Amino acid sequence: MNEEPVQPVNKPKSEKKAEPMTSQKSFTRISYNDLSSTMISKELSNSLVGSNLYDFSLAELKVITQTFSSSNFLGEGGFGPVHKGFIDDKLRPGLKAQPVAVKLLNLDGGQGHREWLTEVLFLGQLRHPHLVKLIGYCCEDEHRLLVYEYMPRGSLENQLFRRFSVSVPWSTRMKIALGAAKGLAFLHEAKKPVIYRDFKASNILLDSDYTAKLSDFGLAKDGPEGDDTHVSTRVMGTHGYAAPEYLMTESGAQKAAELAYECLSHRPKARPTMSMIVDILKPLADFKDMPVGTFVYTAPTELKKSPVASPKYESHKDDRKDIKGPHHHHHHNHHHHERRHRRTTGSP
């Protein structure tokens, strides 16, 4: 990935106290294309007046995270390491005391200033119960950091696939799916739509009550408005999560997220909008879990060869009468093939 070089920001040596951006009565969302890709802290603060973001100093973030102590390390993604921190109300006048997650750009990683700025612009201006809240940022010298609300249950990926984790109940899974769908519906159907482009379990964060919130907007971009047809010139996102037609034609990026929910519709040929998905998921959230006990799956020594999917797979085949058609059974066999030597307790 070709990235713009991180631009040093010349700031006074005296430590500054971060101040919240002042609000304004009318606030029109600006896009990445409206700004310089090498924008520095002061320019960004002026452009995001009304967003209530805080412009933190690096010194403040070191205090918040105990100098990025290893004991506060939460994990690391494509952007860089993430540390837990705590904002003391004495250190941050006007901002309530709260735990936070601080994400630090890895200067040797695959992302850079462009992704950092993209995330600040989107999460700094978008507010929704199912989008993770961006509290502030730091743009000092070559350093680029982001400060978010802390999500105590981590990512959906960790909840589902972490070793020895307790199985997530069906009702909780439906609550998470519904919340994520509401977040996507908000993005897709906004007056100025947003294409998320990286919808996956590791980017769905969970609060203490398992409320799902979308995170990591570094690859997001503005979508089409009105009757315009959007055509992406770059295929972005994580391999394996994109809709087939998006990978083949480099278009239809919104469908990438919607494909993941297609199986919940009794008419899979009619690809639903995210608002339709929300309506589909709402009644499912009331289903009760059935006790199934503990089981251990042991794969046979020899597995039958399963057919290999064609690279020209079409997502809308006429012979897909229902969700339990041939494609469903092929996926089932392929799933067990991948888990050949895996011993599983409880549901996946």
C-alpha cells in the first residue's frame, strides 16, 4: 500500500492541555476529499469544529496509559498496538473520568497517516449507538494516536473463537447481529452515505452488555449520493469477507457487508438492504436458547473430497430454491474440513 509520508508537526515544547472543540449549531459532515491528506493537528481541529473531539498531547496519553505499559496492552491490529488507559477528571477538565482504549499507529505497519486521518474524519463526525465513540486523537511530530471509549468485552472474534471461552448464547448472538446491522444501516442510508469496507468479527466491539459497535474506519469512504452509481477503483478490505461480485468487478462495495447476512432471508435471491436486515433480525432476538449439553467433535481419519467452488461463483443462482440447498451443504462440509483436527466444546 502506497502511503503518504507522515508529516512532522512542529509544536511548542511546552506541554499543552487538550481542549474540546467548540460546538456549533449546524454541522455538515466533511469528507476526506475535502481536506489535505497531510493535514496537521491545528488544521484538523479547525475543520472538525462541532465534533467535540479532544486534541490530546502525547504527554497526556503517556499519563493516561502509564507510558503505554505492557500491563495495559489489549492487542494489536493492522493499525498498531492498543492500550487501555484511564482519563482522570483532574487531568481532563470538562471530560468525565472514564476508561479508554488508545490506539497507536505502527510506523512500520501497513497503514499510515491516510488511514489515521480517515478514521478521525468519520468517527469524529458520525454518532450512533452502534458505532464506537472516538473521544479524541493525537497528532504530534510523527506520532498518530486515537482515543476511543473502552469496550470491556473486546471484539466479537475473541468472544467466538478464543480458546476455552464460554459459548455465546443464541440470544446474545442475535443481539450482536442486530446491533451490527443497525450500525451498517445507519452508514448506508445516511444523507451522505458511508461505505465501511472492512466488516468482520474483529471489527465488531462489545460493551459490558454485549451491545455491538462498529470500529476501525481506516478503510471507509464516502458512498454514492442520490442516483449516482458508485464504482470503486481499489478493492479494499480483508480477504475472505468481500462479496464475490465486488472482488470480480470492483463495484458494489455496500453488498460486501450485506452478503454476510443474506442467509437470514427466506428469499436469498432478493439481496436485502440493511434496513430490511434489521427488520429480519429483530424477531430473532427473542428466541430462547435450547440446552444441548457438552459435545466433542472428532473428525474421521479420512474425509470425502468436497467439490471445489468455482472462481466464477455467482451469488444469485436460479437453482438456489432455499437456504438449505446445495450451496448450504457444501459450506457445511467445507467448514468441517477446516476444523479437521479441532476438538470443540460447546457451540462454535
